[in-house]
Amino acid sequence: MSGGPRAAGAGPATRVCIAVVGDCPVFRHGVSHLVATAPDLRLVVTAPSIEVANGDLRGTEVVLMDLQKPPAALSAAVAELRERGHAVIVVSSSPQIDAVRVIRAGASGYLSRQAEGEELLTAIRRVGSGRAYVSVPAGHLLGPSPHFTDREREVLELLAGGATDQEIARRLSISTHTVHSHLDRIGEKTGSRRRPDLTRLAIEHGLTDRG
């Protein structure tokens, strides 16, 4: 296996290897064609299920997955792929709470089935570079976002991507005590300090989708 998402800035000479797993043939065909148009991406395998893809997933860095599964089964599939060293993007038209669930299971990305091709490619590239990408249809947003400082937004973005407090501190070059202080202030603004609630808020208000 190639060792997971490559560093940001990787060029076409080190293309991101993609697997497309979906139980809809039209989805697989459409995404495969789209990936083929991108010189910095390489399609390794398409399959109707993880079980069918299995060994062919070796060498892939990002698995784009659109499977009609119950939430618990979908989360288990994400966790399995993550354990095997793959970054995962889940494509779904389910309610937002499913986005929270799969991200907590280890997914690096979540896309609505209504996403345009350019957004899909952006998500693949961002996840392939080791970052997170979450899109939520505008119609599902639940009102205006609380006012967060730039640092609070960074903390929320990392938290929604599944980072622990220690990982957030390392990524932002601050102490865990400072991370806790930011989370306390965010909790005062939102009325909750629980990670699932803050993850859901970040997703609902598009705070994870930053350029």
C-alpha cells in the first residue's frame, strides 16, 4: 500500500490513486469518466461493493464510496477502509446526521449526490492531500453561523475532520490547554461543548469546507 494521502502540493507525476465503490452502475461510470479527465488523478478500480473490490484496493489512497447501506453498516465500512489505510469520501443523499456519523467513523469527506463534477474533483484532491472536505446542500443549513474567530474556525474544522485535542494542538502549533480554551469559548457561543454537537454544527454551517 502506498501509505495514505500524499502531501499537499503533489503534482501530476505523483497522481492520487482513486477507487470508486458504488452499487449504482451509472454513478460508477460517471465518476470514472470524470476522474479520467483529471491528469493529477488515477483511477485504480471501480466495483459495486468493498467485497468485490477487496484486493484491488491495494495501492489506492482515496476511496469514493456511494453505497445504499443502513447508517451503522455504512459507518462500519468506513471504519474498515480507514483501518486499512485508505482515506474515504462518502457520497450520500441522506440527512446531515449521516455525515456526522461517517466522519466520526473515520471518513475524510462527505459529498451530497447533488454535488457538481468540479466539486467532486475538489473533494478528491483535498482529501488526497490529507485534508477534509464536507459539502452540505444549502437548503439544509440551519440558520446563521455563530460568530467565530479565525482560530475557532480552524479548531472546528479539525475537530469535524476527526482530530483529537492533541492532534489539533500539533496541527495549529498551540498547547492542548489553548485548544481547550478555544473549545470552551466555542461551547459558550453554541451552548454545547460535546464533540458530536460541534461536529454537526461545523458541517451544517459549512465550516469544514474552506479553501
